[in-house]
Amino acid sequence: MTGPRQSPLLFLDIDGPLIPFGAPPRLYPDGYPTYDPGPGRPTATGNPLLTRINPAHGPRLTALGCELVWATTWMADANEYVAPLLGLPSLPVVVWPDPSPDDREPGGLHWKTRPLLTHAAGRPFIWVDDEISPTDRSWVTNHHPSRALLHRVDPRHGLRDADFAALTEWLRALR
């Protein structure tokens, strides 16, 4: 007898997908949209970019039906400063190698790729990040026994409707 089927994991990066950056001024002539964190919401990091986090993303991520996992260099700070802005509970955090290596291993593999597969432990997963490359996709295809979606988000805009549509479509096909 087998246990209940586990939901897919969704590994979520913060800088780029949730906090957009790097757009030329012509794309946002009045600056990036900002959101009031609301009373009692933590902004004590002094990071002014936290106001770029769209609180509507929290319910949309939750509605996907995945097990959300922080896959960010924010580590535990993600639960303290970002999760409350999204209305999310404390989430599991992927622990990275110490010290974190450069962005890419020799051959172009992102330094996050191997630890994410270890954390997934064979489960289907989505990885939402702004630094995913074809090398990462190929490596996951060849080394992960379950289905995986490596979804690159444009860091200039962060998560958008089209990104949520792609995630929803992949999950529908998975189920």
C-alpha cells in the first residue's frame, strides 16, 4: 500500500521573481510599482526593495497547490521579512553550500541546481528563478527521475500573469 500522493514542490527565488529589478527607466518611467506592506508588516531590514513585493502573489502561489519552498540566498530571512508581506506562513528553506559558490559551476550549471535536486528527493517540482539556463534544464532532465519545470522569470518585471498561467498549465498536465 502506498501513502497519499505528495504535491509537487515549488522552489521560489525572491530577487527577480518577487522583487523585480534592472528595468531601464523607459519601462517604468514613474519607477517600479510599490505596495504598502500594511500595519505590523516587517520592513526592518532597511531594504527599500521590499515594497516592490506584490502581496497578491501570496494567494496566487498558494492556490497552485504546491508545497512552497524558499530557494533563495535570503535563507531564513525570507520567512521573517518576505513571507508576511505575501501572507504566507513560514516555509521550508533550501540550505545552500557554504560558502555559496559563484553563479555558475564549470560548464554553466547554476550552483543552486544540484542542491535543489537533492532537496526534491525525486519529487516533481517547479523551480521559479531569474537565473535558469538551458544547461540547468538539460542537467535536471538527465538527473531527476520525476517531472520538473524550470521556469525563468524576467527579473525586470518579476512574476506576471503569463508566469502564473505557465505554472498552472504545467501543474494541470502533471495531475
